[in-house]
Amino acid sequence: MIIHIFDSQQELNQTGAGIITALIQTKPNAVLGLATGGTPVGIYEELVKNYNLGRVSFSHVKSFNLDEYVGLPEDHPESYRSYMNHHLFDHVDIQKDQTHVPNGNAADVDAECEEYDARMADVGQVDLQILGIGHNGHIGFNEPDRELTAGTHQVELKAETRQANARYFPSMDDVPTHAITMGVGSIMKAKSIILIVRGADKAEIVKRALYGPITTDCPASLLQTHPNLIVLVDKEAGRALVE
Ligand code: F6R
């Protein structure tokens, strides 16, 4: 595990985007595992800049997103498909049919989960997985529980997760109750993982994830066992890591 603590958001964003850019430069058909939420937005902005500067082309890149809300149509402004289009896909030369986000509006959600795993198995292995972390230690939407699931599956979102995401919806009642998420097995299969953490409110959970016991109570603690984990944190989130 390598941990970088950054003084500025700009440095963090440029470093994250730089790692992704360098991967695609050396492996133009790289498979990216992508995250949504507030955390990666600045990194996607820097990636778009790199693309506009001619440093990187996404024309042969494939991507798999971690998760999607159940019950939101793809074109709902808060669906993760809309998020990815808005923050990255619409601004670079990635082929949309090579981008994969679970279909949260599928008539048969279990069949959609199986199909998503099959699509991932077809491409082999994710080269680089981008992750954020929830305040309760979730990765993707793998919430703390007595047991975790390896493959893509449907989850009921914890109250704290719905609360954290309520900022994007008109009211709590509009926040979806369920999501489809890659399982921890799929996440851990990636060749390399970048965990990005920002803000003082994540300082304790990132410390627990990286240095606490490895437990299903904190799904991100499994990352301690990954052979190629890079952690990018701002100085607020990194505070407890250096004390
Ligand atoms: C998003 C995802 C989630 C978020 C986490 C942190 O695709 O899988 O695990 O990374 O909830 O969210 P933010 O970045 O909004 O604090």
C-alpha cells in the first residue's frame, strides 16, 4: 500500500488523473473500474483536460462502473449513468458502447447482476479500479454487514448512505432505497486500486479501513489485503493517518 497525502485538491486531482492517463498511454485498451459520488469529480475534470491537451485518448478504453441506483431510469439526472456522461464520457472520445453501468431499471434485477458479472468476465480483468469510501466504510455500495457478497448484487442502502446522498435529491423520499453494486470479490480482482478520500469527516473511517481490523463491519478494510493499493487523500482526511 502506498499512501499520498496532498496539501491541495488540485495536486490530488492531477495525481489521480496522471495515474489513469499514464496507464492508458501504456495500455490504450485498458479496462477502468469507475466510481461516482463527490470524491472523483475533480479527477474526471483533470482527465478531460488531459484529453483536450492531446495527452490521452479513450477510444480503446473499456469501463465498468461500480454501481447504480435501482429504479432510476438511465436518463434520470441523478442516475450514475447520467453522472458519468456529464462528468466524463460526453467530453472524451470513449465509445459509449464500451462503457458499462449496471441497469438499475432492469425488469429482472438479479438477471441484470448476473449479466454484469458475465460482461466483466468477458473482458478479463479491470486494470485500475477507482474507489471512494462511505462514512461507514462501504466501497461500491457494499455496506457493513455480517457477510459480504463477491459478485454483483442488489443491496438495500443503509439510512446513513441515503442521508449522505440526499444532497443530490429534492427530498429524502426521492433518494432510492436500493442499488446494484459490484461485489467485493469483483472489486478486489482489479490489478490496481486507487482509493481516494477527501475531508475531515472521512479521517477516522480511512484510518480504520487502512489500519484497523479486517472485518465485514468495514468493507474497505479488505483493501489492506490488495497487492497494489494506492491511497490518495487530502490533508484533512489524512490527519489521523499521520498522528
Ligand atoms: C460511488 C460509490 C460509493 C462512493 C461513496 C463515497 O460509485 O461506489 O462507494 O464512493 O459513497 O461517496 P462520496 O464520494 O460522495 O463521498
